[in-house]
Amino acid sequence: MNEPRLIILQPTPYCNIDCTYCYLGHRDDRRLMSGAVVAAVRDKLLARLSPDAAPAIVWHAGEPTAAPIAWYEHAYAALRPAAPAHASFAMQSNGIAIDDRWIDLFRRTGTNVSLSIDGPERFHDARRRTRNGKPTWKLAMRGLRRMQDAGYSPRVITVLHPDGLSRAEEYFAFYRDNGIGEVSFSIDEFEGANRASSFAGRDWKAEVSGFIVSVMERAYADGYPLHVREVERIAQAMAGMPMAGNEQVDPWAAIVVAADGGVSTFSPEFMEVAAPAYGNFVFGNILDGGLDDFARGEHFRRAAREIAAGLEACRSECRYFQVCGGGSPVNKFCERGRLDATETEFCRLTTQTAADALMGFLARRASALPKNIKPFDRSPLGGERYVIAN
């Protein structure tokens, strides 16, 4: 069985805001992960990993800061001693509740924090609202400022919508002027509780790719070191550097443990998908068994078999496979109703646009590349492949 590279733990399903595109179907549920579930994660998951394992353990989905700090004190006391030495802890947060007490917890526990901020105020507030309909941008920015003042440089995740794609300069100015050095672009997805993506109805691939290229061009022109996570990951693959692979298509490479102890694997968002034929992608409960038990279950075996078939279909059909690794099973299922499908709209508007943006940027800048950057081969995408020469 594969060693997990990603372990997502859900302290609570509850979220303190109400984003219009949220895929979470139970964000009104205020339950907390019990001490018994935490202990089972420790004993049945972390304690059984090899000493050389290096999983990223992420608090995520709903809003992790909706759980009390005291809860985390107990959870870290249980989990940290059992985790391998190279494991890392992280949190994905909307930033609204972050104050000095939270920052002290992050510092003491070595927790990396990423913030969800959808770019400039008018785009963020169009869809990320409080539960009584008020804007959240200033609250999220307050959390960002507090972390920066404490010496942190959190990565920002920005969800894109069509109405922002012609405003790349505005987005870039937002990142530059607010000292944000690393951004990850996602899209409004048809997934889980979000039953209607704003990208539905036409092909937005060229516009999304153009947006990313424009952001990169502005950063280049300004000399601002803005790291676009998806583009840099693809650049590493095209330069011949080893990649971790696609944990969404490897059984147990990504593991999700919900607040009630339910366990899933493959795509983390599977926890929010209604699919009785696959047991709703909950393959067991950590209170009742372990991964070996769950791997023998009928629902798991069916999902694994069909995901593997989809992986091979992507490998044989898609020119982006080398920088993608088989796509996202949850998007295949939500968009196309099957796990053995190939291309999805999510794939076109994330991996493919990032790859196209990188190739477009390099094509524009080939004459301006530093002298120690040399094209040495053709990339899997049909363009030049670059390497830093010694």
C-alpha cells in the first residue's frame, strides 16, 4: 500500500462564511472531530507510517479556525509525537478569525497556513460573503496582515471566475501591493454542492491561459517575484526535475478523515459527493477499522479499478499527461458521471491552461532568457524544454 503524501483532517464541517461556489454540503454542521477519532488517526494512520514518510497533514474543509484553539492543543499533543519526523502540518483558512492567539498556535506547532483570498476586493466580495450577506475581503486581509506582521508569508489560493479574466493587471497589482509572493489559481468548479459553475456554457480555456500569461508578464516586467504554483510545478516537469506524481489517482496517496471518522481517498472532495454505488466514496470509518480493511471493501475496489482505467485512458489520449498524471477523479465523476473518463472542464481550465501559459510565456521571452537557460529537448506539449546549464 502506498505511503500517503497528503492527509487531510477535517476538524469540523462548519464554515463561518457562505461562499456562493462552495462545494461543501454540510457547512452548517458544527460538530467537532472527537478525541476518539483523533486517537484513531494517531494509532491507525500516523503511527503506522514508515519513519521516512513525509506526508503533508492539512487541516481543511470547512473552516478549520471554527474549531477552538483548545481543541488543536489536544489534537497536536496526540498527533505530533506519532507523526514521522519529516511530516509537515498545514492549514487552509479563509483568514477571518486569525488573530495573535492563532498565530501563536501556528508558531508553536510549526503549522504552515494558506489563505483563500479571491484577488481584488470587488472580485472577492462578489462571492465570498458572511452568513448574513456582508463582504469578507477586509476581514480576510486583516488576517493576512496579522500573519505578515508576525513574519509569515502565507500562500494565497484565488478562485477565478469569468468576470475577472480580463483584469489580469488588477489581480497582479493586488498581489504585488499586498506583499503576496505565492499564488495558486483555481476555478469555480462543478463539484459537490456547487451544481453550477460560472464557466459553464462556453470554452474559456484561451481566456484563462491568457490571464495567467498576463499576470506572469506583469510580474516579469516589474521584477516582482510572484510564484504561480501550478505553472512552477509544470515548469519543473518540463525541465526534467522529478515530480511527486498525481496523488489523486494512487490509492491511499491522499487520505481524508472527516470529523465523524469517515475515511476516503483519491480526490479529497469525494467526501462531498453523493454516489451510493460507491458508498458515497466513504470507504470506512477509522473508529471501526484501518486502511487494510477499507482496501478490501467492494466500493473501494470498484472505485480503484475504474480510476485506474481512467488513468490509462488519459495516458494514451492526452498530450498533457506528463504534466498532469491522469487528472482529477472527482471532476471526472461530477462532470461526466464516470471515473474512467478522460478530459474534463476542470482539467482544461487548470492543468492545461497552466501548461499553455508557461509555453506562451517562454515563447514570448525566449530571447530574453538568462544565458544559462538553454533549450535542450522537446517538451511533452510540443514546445521547447528548458534547463539551467551549469
